[in-house]
Amino acid sequence: MSVGPYPLIYNIIKETSKKHEVFVIASGWPKRPAQEIIDGIKVYRTPSINFGIEKENIISLGLVGLPVVLREKPQVINSQGFDGALLFKLLNLIRNKTKKILAVKSIMKARLKGQKIKLNLEDTIRVNGQKMFEQIAAKNSDYFVVQSKYAKKELLNLLKVNPKKINLIYNGVNCELFKPTKKKNK
């Protein structure tokens, strides 16, 4: 199961579904049905809600995603970014054994490190909310996937994640489309 998929991971989900049962929980999409099958993959959509804090997807995915996970009983949940934070926390509270994998690109604390910017109240709430959900997700994930050594270092230093739980997987390149240029002799 994947939470909050982006177009970047569509092909991963599609390929995985060839050998494993896969379903997706996505937030938003107000003009699409709450449930449908796309390319043979079950898709569940959580309602769009807006409290003005831009973290509504995390709340919606957690509250709506929990009954879906309990009904579907996946072996693994993958959250792209920190959207699965509340869902992971709720699953751990009820001692659910589903493995929870968090894919991390960057951490808010690292992005703001060394910057001297003044935030208004609304932005301060957003930034602190993001930091809180990052902590929740980190504490409730079984494994982590990062795309760079820098992101791995962020997890280790800022969120104190056990290094044995972190897997570094670089972004792939389609060698049929992108080919290295030949070096010219000088």
C-alpha cells in the first residue's frame, strides 16, 4: 500500500502491482470518486479538508486511512514524505504489525538551518506543524528510504533515526532516454 503517491512513483506502484497486491490511499482529488480501480490498482481517496494549516492531508490520511488499512490488511505501507505520520502513529497505538516505510527527501529543520528569516504567525504554525509531523513519522516508521547521502545524514543527525533502518536508493535513470556523452580528447 502506498500513501500520498506522486506521479514520480506511479511506475513503481504499477510495477510492484505485477507481483504483489497493491492499493493506494491518496488525499484530496475532490472531483474523483472516493474509490476506484486504475490500471488494476485499488485507489482510495480521502476527502479534502482545509483548516488553513496545509497539513490537512496528514490528518485526512490518518483518519480515513486507518479503517482502509485495517480492512485491506497490507503487509507494507509506504508513505511518500511525511503524509503518513498520523496513520503510522495510529497503527502503532493499536499494535498493528504492518511494516511502515517512510520515503524522505528532506527535513524542515535542515532546510531552515542557518537561515535568518522572520516568519509570521501563520508560517510559524506551518513550520512547527511540519517539524512535529516529521518527528511523529520518524518515531513510528519501521524503515526509511532516502534518495541521497545528505537526506540520510539529516535523518541520522536531526531525527536521531537508527542507521540500520535507513536505505539509500538513488533516483534511477532511463538509459534508453539518457545516454552519457562521450568525452572528447584534448
